[in-house]
Amino acid sequence: MAHESPAQQRRPRLAGVDIARGIALIGMFIAHLGVPFSAFAVSGDPYSIASGITESATFPDRVAALIWEGVSGRSAALFAMLAGVSLTFIAGLREVVTSAEDRRRIRVKIVVRAMVLIVVGYGLSAFGSVAVILHYYGLFFLLALPLLWLRGRALALIGGLVMLIGPVIGVPASAAAEEVIGDAPAVLIGVPHEPFFSYVLPGGLGDDPTLFELALPSDGLVDLLVSGTYPAVAYMAYVIVGMVVGRLDLRAAQTRARLVTIGLVGAVLGYAVSWVLVRLLPAEPPKVFGVEAEELLLADPHSDTTFELLGNTGTALVVLGLCLFAADRARHLLYPLASVGTMTLTLYSGHIAVMWLTEPLGSGYGGISDVLTHDAEIYVIAALLLSSLWRYRFGSGPLERMLTRAANGISDRVVPRPRAPTESVGV
């Protein structure tokens, strides 16, 4: 029998973490596809209603807009925080890790996972269906490597500094990126998102020709770090908070209650203080670091300010704490949602590919945030059903299984496991 260190001795999965991850993924589905069942009652799309483009709105309109606003930005934040929790689980930080070989092996596993996510993320970006998070996610893993075995207080301090300083760097840097590095190498600024493949289906359906396109992914290193949809300078705050949370005893009721309490305080502070400060600004707001002061005070989705980071982090902590409680009391009822959370890589990748395939087949079908069709319902129901059946029959998802095998296989080759000592047998 091969030697196993405490880091390799797996504890049972926490169903509450899987449920929270499932909620994050379904939230991203809604952000991409619209609010489920709102097609039956809503007179416009929730983005137009929430942004004030639509002047008159019914009560169902407002409900759909509230749901859409609730998941926009916050789902990605929850996803990133749970990435930090996963990192601590991979590293075995709830156990005693004393072997240098164990740590090297864990680092190799994380690097392999990160590189696969980056490759898959850039591949999915070619579809052009949505703003893909996976290659950002892979970069987060790499940036977290030096932080894995820091003491909890040091890690919490770094997380707080990133939340406080990151937006001050990121928002102005994002605004100035195009002007400052306009002629920089493609690896820094990316490439134009231009199609390299296109196919028009003969006799196209709907009002527009049925056109399938693949385009070069456009995210460069500057996008990944400061100016993209999920910039590391902001989102690493969520990851680091998750790394701190993952070190806690999440099976303890007291820990879960603290997550909910601290999360509520953080959410109220983040969103409420932003709301007050924005309304205290003069008619002509001053500029700070070259950008309008309002841009540093907003807590809107993907504004990536300190206030949004604090509010979203608080929301994520509340969701995780409640999911951990719910998992103990309604495990069987929440089995489908937990199943979604066990195969987020498979389902996330699959929904982007399916959107690319279905979007050209009819006017609006597969369209982003189009609530006048039934895309959102189909995707959510299919995710719940297919993941439950797959998990019941096979366990972890297909892409998750391949990723784990690749990470374990390569890490064992790079850092071979010690052979178990053999016992001499007398004759």
C-alpha cells in the first residue's frame, strides 16, 4: 500500500460547499441567459429595466430585474471565493502537512489545474458566447501559490490590503491601459477579437443568417490582471478570503453562524456606504488618480471597487454559511443543487458551447439575457437533472475527473511518492 501523508487523506466532501458552488453556477447561467420563467410575465429584459432604459415596468419586471441584479457580479464573486476554499482543501490545510515532498506535490497539482483552466478558458473564449472566467480562474490559482502556507492572520491581512488597495490600482489602470500600452506585445494587450472561422448554414432560420463563428481570444495579461471582466487585482481578494475561510472548521455550527453574521455586516457596509457616498458627491465629481471619484465609490456589478468587493464578499459568506446549515437539514432535497456544484467545470464549459451552437438557430434563441424565450429554464433544469443522474451513476463530472487525474498523475511523476517500507518475514 502506498504511503499517504495527512494531506492525501481525504475527508468527506462538504455538501454545503457544493451547494454554494451550484448556486454560483446557476447565478452565472441567469446572468448570461436571463431570469428563469420571467418570459411568461416580463415585458422587457431585466438589463434594460435595471439600467433605467425601460421607463415603465410592471411588478414582474421589477422582480426579474432584482433577481438579475442579485446574481450579476455576485455569482462570479462567490465562484472566486469558493476557488480559495477549494485551494485550501487541495492543500490539506485542515490537516498537518509536514513533508516538503507533500508541499511540492500539492504545488504541482495546483499548477497543472491552473494551466488546464487557462487553456480551456481561452478555448471557450473563441466561441464569443460570454465573458469566460476560467482562464482568469487559472491565473488566480497561480497567484495564490505563494500564499498557501502563510499563517492565517498574515493571509487575512493580505486579503484586506488587496480589497482596499487593489481597486485603487485597478480602476485607474484599467482606464489608462489602452492609452499607455497601445503598442505593447499581444501577450500583454491581447489580440483583436476577429473571427478565424465562420460557417453560414444554408437556408438559415429566423431573421438573420445562421452564422457560426470562432474568434481569436482577446484577453492579454493586462486584461487578466487589471482591465478584464474578472481582473486579478480585484478578484484575488475573493480568493484570499476563501483561503482563510477554508482553514476554518466549516462543520462547526458556531463557524457557520459567524460566516453569516460577518457576511451580513460586510454586505451592509459595502453597499450602504457606497450608496451614501455616491449621493454626497457634488454635481461635478472630482477626479482621483485620473478617474471620476464616482467610479471608485460605486458598488455596481463588475465595478471592482472596494465597496463592491466588500459587499460581494459579505454576500458570498452569507450564502456559504446558509448553504452549510441547509446541507445538514435538507441534504436529499438539495441533492440536485449539490450535484451541480460537483461538476461546475463540465457544466460551465458545456453551457458556453451549447449557447454557441444554439444562438444562430433562431432569432433570440440562446441570446444573452434574453428573457423573452425559455433558454434560462432549459439550461437550469438540464443542469440539475443531468448532473444528478451523472453523479448518482459515476460520481464526479467528466471534466473534473480528467482534471484530477491529470493533476495527480503529473504531480506523482514530478514528485514521486515514497514507497512503503517492506517488512522482513522470518522463515
